[in-house]
Amino acid sequence: MIRMSRLALFAALAAAIAQPVIAEELRVMSFNVRTITGKDGPDRWEARRDLFADTIRQLHPDVIGTQELAKEQGDDTIARLPEYAWFGRDRFGGHADEHMGIFYRKDRLKLIDSGDYWLSDTPDKVASITWGNIFPRMVNWALFERLSDHKRFYLLDTHYPYRDQDEDARSRSARQMAAWIGKLPAGVPVIITGDFNTGPESEAHAALTATLKDAWSTAPKRRGPEETFHAFTGKPTKRIDWILYRGVKATSVQTVTTSKDGHYPSDHFPVEANFTL
């Protein structure tokens, strides 16, 4: 009986060792926050900040690229989700205006390096404006290392101009980002989050997807509506929020439509994608 038990134990251990290792997924979210403004009435930040944090808490992404983030909004969110940290300068180089703030889980990721640059003819000049833009446009970036396996990846977060006449500026921005990414180490994955204020039929999308993939188009599992901007109505009209990538495998993607009592955490639906590094 003792001998049989030992044999059974050995067989069980051998079977466990033979099981395939399930790859750990990296959860990435892109979330336009809708900055603080006096025009939103029942959808003002004070009325939706708990729902905003709850939307993140439901999915618990490892890293989040935000747009239109005011410092108060970033700090409010960290107060509700202390497992996260966030960083980034605003588009004028300080903290009084809109940020492309990057949030990350401190228990999952280590921040190795970070920086920013401006989408203009002088990208190293803080708050520089060219190409007909009326506000500075920028990229916030980070190099992360996953604590569990020490795998690294770059995350870039951006927000392109919004007016119809800004299509050329959006195309120039995309070409500049593609050139910047082309100088990164080839063996390190790259993920982009952003509000691009244009659709996947645009020249900007084509310029970026010449070397990167669009998670919405390539992930084998997809949930939610394709469109993301809904102006607090819950009825989206445009897919302007994208997650792009290279060097990783997209396993799933979803447009997150969380609401409470007819109200939404933002005027954009966030997009969440899962990857294997």
C-alpha cells in the first residue's frame, strides 16, 4: 500500500510538471479621463471620480495610459487605488494643465526609465507648437520591467489634436512617433496607448501600423463596441482610442462600457487589451 501511494504521488508530480506553462498576461488600458471643466454638470469630475476608480478596479490593469488628466484627477484616483502610482508632466511642462499621465501597479511593474517629448518640429523643446496646432501635443513614455519575470517593455501615451483641420498635424505626429519608435532597441516590445482623434482609416493610423499592430484588429478575442467616443451618452460614434503594439502577442481586447445610474466615468469608453510578453 505504501509503495502504491509513492507511485501514485510520483505519477501526479510527473503529470503536473508535464502541464504546459500558462503565459502571464500583461493588462494594458487606454483611458481618456475628460479633464476637469465647469461645463459637465451631472458628469463633472466630483460626481464620477468614484466610478472612474471603480472602472479601473474591475479590470485591475497593470498599466494605464491616460489623456486629458488633471493632477487633481490623478491624485484622486491614487487615493482610491493606492496600489497604483502615476507620473508625467502636463503638455506645458508643469502640472497645471492636461497630462498624458501613466499609471502602473507597483506590485506588478518596476519603472526603469521615463521621459517625454513634444509632437512638433522641435520635440525636445517643452510646450513647443508647430504644424498648425493650437495647443502643445506630446508623448509621455516609460520603460517598465515586470517584477515576476524581469521582462521589459516600452509604453508610449499620447493625445493628438481634435479639430477637423488638424488631420495633417495628426499624420505628422504619427510619422514622428513611428520614427522615434524605430530608434528603440528592436528586441524590447513597444505598446502605444492614446486618443488619436481620428479613425483607423486615417493616414495617421497607416503611418503607425506600418510597423505596429492594432490590438482591436488583431486580437483573437474582442468584446464591446468598436467605437469609443460617446460624449457621456453611452452611444459611441468614433473609434479614436487605440492600443497599438509590436513585439508582444495580443490575446484579447475590449471596449469597456461601465456605467452607473445612466452615468459614465468619462466621455470616452476606455479600451483594455491583454498581451503575452
